[in-house]
Amino acid sequence: MTVDERTRTATVTPGRAAEELELGRDEFRLAVQLGLVRTVPAGESGRRRVERRELDRLKAAPDFPAGLRDRVRAVGTTEAAALLGITPERFTRLARTGHVSPVRFSLNRYRAVVWTYLAEEVAGFGLACPALLTGRLPLELRERLAAQEDLRPRNWRARRLGVLLRATDDPWAQAAAVASMLDPVQLAEVVDDPYERAHLDRLRPPWPPGMPVRAAGRDIAERLTRADDPDEILWHRLSLALALDEARTAQAAPHPGDVGRSGEAGERPGAGTSVRKRRQPAPTMASALFPPALSPALRLPPARPAAAAPLQPSAAAAATSPATATSAAAAAAPDLASTSTSAWAPAPVPTPAGRPAGHERPPSRPAARARLLDRLRRRRAAGGGRVGGRKRPATWP
């Protein structure tokens, strides 16, 4: 029996685990998010399963299944206000000032954000702060509400980040969880290495469940998942810098050209010394004309004299093919190497076969010119000029 078969035998799928725990799909997902139900990775597919012993542990609780169901019960604003015996408007004010943290959010058909809270936490807040449930709110809270303060997105992000950090022990995965709270501009300012940013992007945690599919709603949801307050952005930037230092100490991010080596026990492949390939320069005219063996002898001096000798027509005429140009350059190599800098003159530029050398004009065609002049004379003598000197209309083929 292979390792994957033993893992599948000792674990169950999330759907089967929710059925045995007597939880709905959303309730089971929330239980996993809160850490009430532990999951393990199953193979290389990335999917997670629940161990059989974890189910046995939850079933052995004295308050199963009512206790587990109460801990994952989520309520909206109206239900939460009914639990506290206050109006929904007052509960919204208390949630905006940070007294109750949402556990998840969704968008309704009007693209309005609907926050959901844990019923257990709402009841605990009512027992801890009964003075805020009646009478007028304190002056500090009223001033914060007048300034349009809303801590619900920030508190939800803090809860989600805590869940992501507890779900892994990999330093790079933890750094990727912190990086997911920043927008790409802030991330590029903290992580200047593009390969490290690519590695963090590969390890980026998945979007929270319930993300909208349409573009308009998805843009709103993505803005809620990223920090927008200045002090929150600063906090995540500092946290990311510290997490990157710890991750770099454990293992460097993979770069192109890294050569993996078999290291000690527990060391992942590719943790050895990185070997980077240099990009080969593009071939030039000099490399095409002169072989590599002649390159040291034909090394040019650092400075070019002000006046250069004129090109030799004999040398230009002799170079009628690449083979002759190469042989000529090989023959002239000792002379160029022994020549001093002051008496240096540029070598004649070889001319491809069939083209004129230098600025010489191509040979004329006397027969064609004579025929053209004779045709013009006959047209002038016959008086076949255009009437009125108007131009002939152009016709396109």
C-alpha cells in the first residue's frame, strides 16, 4: 500500500467529515477557518482532508454535536441585535467602533457588504459591556462615528491573518500571508527583488470563501482584503520585513539557474549555492568576420586618433567575398598588433560582392539613356504636350 493510499484510508473528504459532524457546508467551512476542525494536506493536489482521529476527538466531546454547532453559528446584524436586545442601528455603531469583529462578509444583489458575526462572541460582548447596550454612547465613540470610522474591514483582516499564520509553519508561506494584506505598490516597495515577489505570489493564500465571480463585485471584495488605513499599512510593512528576514535566513527564494544539490536531512532541493547563467552577447560584425582565435591579436587601442587614414581602394576591391575578407584579416593581424597607438589607422571595411565600394556611383547605362532622350525629342517635335499644363491624374493600380 502506497503512502497516498494509507493517507486516504486514515482520512476522509470534507463533505464526509461535515456529514459525520452534523454540520452544514458553510458551518464546516467556518469551523475549519476558525481552527475548530484541523485538516491535513492530501498528496500533491493541494486539497485537504480530515483525519479519522480528529473526527473521533470531536465526537468524544460531552456537548457534541450541539456545542460544536453553537461555536460555529454565524448571525447577521439583525440577529445579533436581537441577541443583545438592541436595535440593528445601535449594533452597527458598536461594530463600526470595533467592539464586535466580523467573521466573514458577502455581497448582496445591490453590491452592499453584508457582515456576519459569531453568535458566541456577540453574546460574550453583551455580558462584558452591558453599559454600551443602553443609554447614550460615550463621547469618544460618538466622535469616532462622526468621523466616519469603520473598523469592521480591519478587524476581519486581522482575524483572517491570524488564521493564515496559524495554518502553516513555512516562513515563506507566512511571509506570503502578510504580503496578501498589501497592494502591489506597497509590496514592491518592501520586496525589491522580483524573484522574491514571484515566490511570494506563488505561495499567496487562496481568496476567502464566497468571493464574487463578477468583476464589479470582485473589485469591492478585493479592496476589503487589503489594508487601507495608514497605520495598518505601516504595521503590515514592518511585519513583512521581519518575516522576510526570517524566511531568507531559513532558505533563499528560488532564482532562475539555481542548481539543486543533495544536502543534509531536512534540506529542500535547490537550497545549495545558486549558479546563474550569464546572457550571451549578441553576435556582432567583428565576431562574424574575425575568428575567436584572432580576437586577442586584433584588440583595438583605447583611444582613436583624431585623423584617420583614408580607405585603401585596393584592399576594398580585394575583399570580394567573406572567405577572402577573413583571410585578409588573418594576414593583417600581426601588423595591427605590432602597430603603436599613434600610428593606428582603421582597417578597410570589406564590401560584399556585387556592391560598389565607398561612395562610388554605379555604372551608367548609355543605351537606356539614349533611348529616353530620343523619346522625349520625338514627343516635343510632334507637339504631344499636355494641354494647359495640367498634371495627369494619378491612377492607382
